[in-house]
Amino acid sequence: MYETGVLRLLLRGNSMLYVALLRSTFDPLTGELPREIVEERFSRSLTRLAETGDYTPKEGQTSAEAAHTILQQLTKEGEGDYAWLANSLDVASHRYLYRLTARAHRAIEALDRLEDTTKALSGAQANSIIMEIEHARMQLTADPRERIRLLERDIEERQKQIDELKHSDTLDKLTSQQVGDIIGVIHNTLRGVPIDLRELALEERDNGDNLRRSMQSGSISVEQALGTYHDEYHRSFHESDSGRRFEDAFQVIVTDEGRREIDEAVRDIAQNPYLEGEPGILLAQVRAELKRIYEGIEDVRRQIRISDEAVSRLVRQQTDTHYRTMLDKLHRLFVRASDDAKTHPGSDERPYRTDTGTAQFQALPSRPAKSMARAATAGLDDAPSTNVNAPDLKAMVEMCGPRLTHMIGLIRRDPVKTADGRFVDFAASFNRLPREERRESELIGFLSALRTQDGPATVAWHCVSIDGGERVWRTRPILTTEAALDEIIEEG
């Protein structure tokens, strides 16, 4: 069952063309792009579609003109019609940013569901449901003796399976249909998770947009804006089912170990000799679902980071406002007290007594109490050393939190050492990490503590900024030993 708005979007003329253009332009689909980039990507996609014969432009119309017309159609809302794209003015860049509406996301997801034909409940899927119910029964039974009996029965069944495997190759008895049913259980388990993640990313994006619009318009106070955002965040991530599922998936899949275990298991399944035809297609769909889950988790994390930056700016704005207000009040109070003291010196009736007339000040000495020591001019041998003191990594880990510990763990796996092989070069090791592990927003506190002016004793850190570009930080060099890294990882 689909809502009326989704069906109307899909029944509009050229809806399949619109979906193809949106998929090729927005990567990920929850992203935001300026109008110029959207039209440019539309134009390139239309040119490729025209070359393959899948799109026929109007006579005398260029690809750029067609892209501009299609963008207007996608943002148009009329009687009974819904928009595919929504735009908002970004005050910082003075440009309109376009993004897919929630209804457009659901329409694209509806197409994916229609293309998926694996919805029948097979015997393997029914057995999987029974196994899940039995597993829940063992966990939720209140009587300890009954739980022991159920666990012992489960152990006996597994021991029987082990004995059968020892005496015969049970895998040869599996048919292609049985293998497909087993993989279908995995596929049906994963289906729906990317949708929840996408909805969660959209909710977080909308909450962050509302927060930024409140900041720009000044319609409500800072306390009200922050309170509204935190209420929506708590409702999305702690009270909703999709938020709780995200927290569960985040704890398992977001770690390197969790993803490695899942990928290794999928690779082992792919070596099954019966994965031909439909079972192979199902396994490819499982891999695609896992990829969408990984991307969905990263998309939610990216939206949270963007919202965190907006919250940080709002908090800084609030702090700066309080500081300027208090500074202005203190300045006016000081001016008033000074003028009052000058106008009525020594008056007992004035509220601001300075007692400058009755104060006794000791006379300044006419010569120093001790003879001045003359320092010799420094020669070449007395020049300061160029050695840079190593920062306290343990203290930085305590200040910067688990993100720095995670980075240290990655560097420890593949360190870049100095020429003599004694020390680990932190900056060089960091620059070899993947782009997703070099985000500037997650390490800005650590880098700010090390930052220094350009000079011979500096190193470059190639970070990835929030817009995806590269930004170079120059800091003091960090050289440490592998033993020190191991100690930090163990304590973390």
C-alpha cells in the first residue's frame, strides 16, 4: 500500500526519466546541491540518454535548456501535484540548495520494491521464523528448569547435526532451491533496514534545517531553538523504532571488526557451488542491501555531524551574546562610576567611593635595589635547539575522546616510521588513512592543540573538510613508539 502522493508522483509524465536523473545527480540521495550543479549534472545525463536513444530532446532545444526546464518541473507544486525537489536559501553561500522531498524518496523506494520479486514465504523462511520464536522462548522463559531443558534440547540437536556432518557430506544434499531459500531468509532480514536509515537521515536533516532557519530568522530565542532541536533528536533516536534499530546497527556494523565479520561470511557463502541462477542473484541483492546499510549509517552520521556544527555555532552565538552584553554593562557601569567619582570626589553621599584622596602610596625608588646583571650576547653555540618536545598523547586522548583512540588504532595497524625505524611518524601515518577516517570535524580539537605557525619543524595533515574538499593543517610533529601506542590502545 502506497500513499496517494507517492502514486501521483509515479503516475506523472516522464516519472521514470525523473527518477533516473535524480539517481545520477544526487549521491547520496539525501544530499543537497546548488542549482548550478544540479542543472549541469542533469544536462550531462540527458546528453548520455540522447546518445543511447532513451531520451529525445525537443527540436532546437539544447541539453542545458532541457535541464533547466526539467528542474522547474521537478520543483513545481500544483493542484493535485507534488514536488520531487525542494529548495531553500543558504544564507552563508547566498545560493539555493536543492534536495529530494520525503515523498520523492518514498516514490523511488516504491520502485525498488516493485522490482524485487522475492516476497514468497518459503520453507526455509518459515523454519527461520520458527527458530527465532524458539530462541525467544529460551530467553524469556521464567522457570529456570524449563530454560535448562530447552537449552539441553538445543545442544542435543546441534550435536546430532555435528555427528551427521562427520559421517556424511550433508552439503551435497542441498538443492539450488534450498540454497536460494536460505539466502532469501538473509535478504528478507536485511530488507527494510536501509529504508529506516534513510528516514532517520531525512528526519535529522529536517531537524538541522529547522535549527539553521531559526538561527537565520531570529524568530525564536536561542534556548527555544536548542530545546526544540534536542527534543526532536531525542524523539527520533531514542523513542522511535528506527532510531533504536540505528543504535543497534551502529554498535555492530560501524566497527571495523563487525563489518569484517559480515564481509567474510558473505564471501564464504559466495563459494557455495550451488550459487548459480536465482541464488546467485539473491546473494548479489544481499550484498547490495549491505552496501546500502553501510551507506545509510554513514549518511545518518554525516547528518548528525552537520547538525552538531549548527548546534555549536548556535551555542557560540549564545555565549558571544552573553559576553558582549555583560561587557557592555560593565563598560557603562565603569564609565558611570568614573564620572561620578570625578564629579564628587571624596563625597560620603555618593554610592561609589574610591578613597583616592585618602590613599597613601609608597614613593618609587630612585634606583634599583640590586645591580643589573648583564647577559652575554648569544653566539652560534648558544642557539636554541630545533628539537620539538613530544606532546602528551595520553592527555590528548583523555581530552579528545574515543575518536582519537580509534585513529591511533588505525595508525598502529599500518604505521609510517622514521628513517632510523625507531619512532612512528603520526602525521605521515594519518595521511595514509582512507578519506572517511581523515574528517576534519572529528579531529579539530586535537589538531588545534598542536597547531603552530609554518616553519621548518612543522608537518602537514591532509584532512577532509565537511564539503568533501581537502584542507591542510600544519602542526608540531608527533613522534612516538609502538609500545606507547599499544599502551594507549589498551587503556582506551
